[in-house]
Amino acid sequence: MIIKGGTPLKGRIEVRGAKNLATKAMVATLLGKTPSVLRNVPNISDVRVVAGLLALHGVLITKGEDADEWHFDPSNVEVAHKADIDAHAGSSRIPILFCGPLLHRLGEAFIPDLGGCRIGDRPIDFHLDALREFGAVVEKLPSGISLTAPNGLKGANIELPYPSVGATEQVLLTAVLAEGQTELRNAAIEPEIIDLICILQKMGAIISMEPNRVILIEGVDELRGYDHKAIFDRNEAASWAAAALATKGDIFVGGVRQEEMMTFLNAYRKVGGDFDVHDDGIRFWHPGGDLKPVTIETDVHPGFMTDWQQPLVVALTQANGTSTIHETVYENRFGFTDALNTMGANIVVHPNGLSEAGRRVKRREFEQAAVITGPTPLTAADVVVPDLRGGFSHLIAAMIAEGESKVSNIGIIARGYENFIEKLRLLGADFVFEA
Ligand code: EPZ
């Protein structure tokens, strides 16, 4: 994309179902005896990768009358050829969630090497340890992971070392059909996980949320299909909100709810952005005047999401003073700031974190901090998108930079932002796109 900066983004766009729910809801269809219907499905490449993997395993996928309504018929689930599965290697992280459902349906599973954004090591030890607790036998192969369950899957007592989103989903998708009760402690409780629990409950599962991050799951003998509208994408919403702030624009983001955005909205207000909550979405805008610096620590829900920091950092380059972002979820999520510095930003990344006074207790061994001093005018540059959220932040930076920027490798952004080129056009962005 060749982007000419300087145009405030203004208008209305809609966000669709969350990437980080829809893809998991699709995996859950494997657990049902009868077909499922998922509505509000985003048109993003991660959804297409998961659809491809489901189809390989015999799930019949058709579209409903509306393009965002997908039907999944799991009547003929079958073992897929390893070579065909391998073709999906490196394309997404969702395949790891196929373990439990495939073990229940077929007694075996082969999971290709995972993909996803390079924002840290992203190990899967919590997933594999939990699966072993259920009785799965895990074999690591050069090209992926092979799993069997010679004695079936049985409920387990599991305590996660960290409230991992993926590992919590792994346990849920496995425990619902495992024999007996599962107690999961230190579970993640992100809104997308609650939405997945709602889906599983519709399917016939018995899952209760207990205080203090404990989830109890009573295994049942069988589950049916579901009909569900996916929760909106909080990350997409925050990205457009940040774009409105950075470009001094005014964007009505349709489909967004306040409740799941509360933490983000507080930060938005502290930085100097304004918003109005409506029944059908939230209007975000720059009310004029200086933006203010903030200190933010990313965290698990209900904290400030790690996926929200990248787009907001671009707006912080325009704030009057020094902001600090402590990244506590991933160990390497500031790579995108190199390109912002090339464009004129003043961002110093501290790879081992900062322990300033006033800081909450350091939670993990690895932490990074970025110190952003503004305001710095940005100038156009040629940038190569490194990952999904970082890539969107580069788009925003180019939208405010003086001159024409060339942003390449934007295919990555399509993994998680539905029709973003069309949405940018609707908002009046000045760019040329060469496919
Ligand atoms: C999900 O990743 C999301 N991805 C991420 O969104 C999101 O940033 C993250 O949750 C946190 O909210 C999807 O839902 C597809 P985690 P996930 O397991 O499940 C460590 C985006 O841009 N960990 O909660 O992979 C891990 O390395 C993406 O949309 C282990 O050590 O995240 C990380 O430091 C990026 N061992 C931390 O836990 C494990 O076995 C949190 O990861 C699993 C995780």
C-alpha cells in the first residue's frame, strides 16, 4: 500500500466477530453430533485456515443466506492425510486446539507445526501437559505432534502456571467430553473464553465458573451442535479507536460493546481521546488539544490486553510527554517500534523491563518496556509489516506521517482485520493499493 499521510479518518465502519473466538468456535463444531451454525464470522484468513483444516477432517462447511453465517456439519468426521494437514503448517496457532476434539471423535490427532505472530517463543507446554493429564499420549514428530488416547480421556485436576488463553480453551474443548469432572485452576477468563463456554453450554456441556479463576467441567457423553453469534472483535475495535485518535479523526465503530472495552476506554480517556457509547457501537474521536502521556501494563483480562498496545503506541508518539508501556504477556512484542522510530518516533525499548517506582509487582520473569517520548512528527518511510497488530500500527503511522509511505507484506493484516482496505477507503484514507 502506498499511503499519503495527513488525512483524519472519519466515518462509520462495522467490526465483525472476534478472530480469537470464531476460530475456536469453529473447532468446537467437531464435538457436536449435529450441525452447528456460527454467525458474525469475520472474513479473515485465519478463519479460512481453520475451515480448510475442518474440511480435511470431513466437516462439511456451507454458507448461509448471509455471507457471515457459516454452517458446519460434522456427521462424517474422519482421519485426514498427514501430508494434507502438513500443507497448513506454519499458517496459524489454532490447529493446537484440534487435539481434544479429534481425540474424542477419532481416538487420534495429528497437529502440524504452528504459525501465528512472532512475538515471543510461544511454547505449547501448558497445552501438552494438560492433555497428558487427561490421558493423552503425545509424540513429537519432526513435522508436528501426534496424539493418541489408548484409555480414553478422563477428567483431570489442572492448574495452569499462567492464565493462558489457548491452554484454557484446550482444557475446555477436551474436558467437556472427558469422563468425570475436571477442575481447572488459574484459568484465563477473557470475554472470548466466556463466549466459547456459552457455545459449549448450548451444545450440552456442563461448565461452571467458580470464583478466583477456577472452572469446573462435568464431562457428558455427547454434545449437539450450536447456533451462536460470535462476540465482536475487541482487538479490531481498539485498533480503529487508536486510528481515530492518532489521525485526529472521528470513527463510529459499529458492533462494539462497552462492557468488554472498559479497560481500553479508561486508557483512551486518560490519553485524551473521547468516546460516546451507543447501543449499536462506540464513537471514538480526537477532541482537539494535546494528547497526554500514560503508563500502561498489559495483562490478562480484565487488564489491558497485549493486543491493544501496538495501535495505541502510535497515538502516544503524538502525546505531549513520556509514556511507558510494560508488556507482561509476551517477551518480544515491541519489534514493530523499529519502523516507527525510522519514521521519526522516539521509542526506547528496554528488553529486560523497567522497575520504576509506582509499578505494580513484576509478574513474570520476562518483561519488556517501551518508553515513548512525544510529540514527534512522523515522516513517510518504506516499512515491512512484521506481525498482525504491529502491522496495523504501521498503517496508522503511515496515515499520520508527512509524505508517501510504502507499507508492504500487508497480507499478514488480513489474518485478523476483515476488509481493512475497504474500511480505510470508507474512512477517507488517502492510499493506493497494488495487490
Ligand atoms: C491468544 O494467544 C490470542 N490468540 C492472542 O492474540 C492474544 O494476544 C493472547 O491470547 C493473549 O490474550 C488467539 O486467540 C489465536 P496465551 P494464545 O496462551 O492463546 C505463554 C492476536 O494478535 N504460554 O494466553 O497463544 C505464552 O508464551 C493474537 O490476535 C506458555 O508459556 O496466548 C505467552 O507468554 C496474538 N506456554 C502467555 O503464556 C503455553 O503452553 C500468554 O499466551 C501457552 C502459553
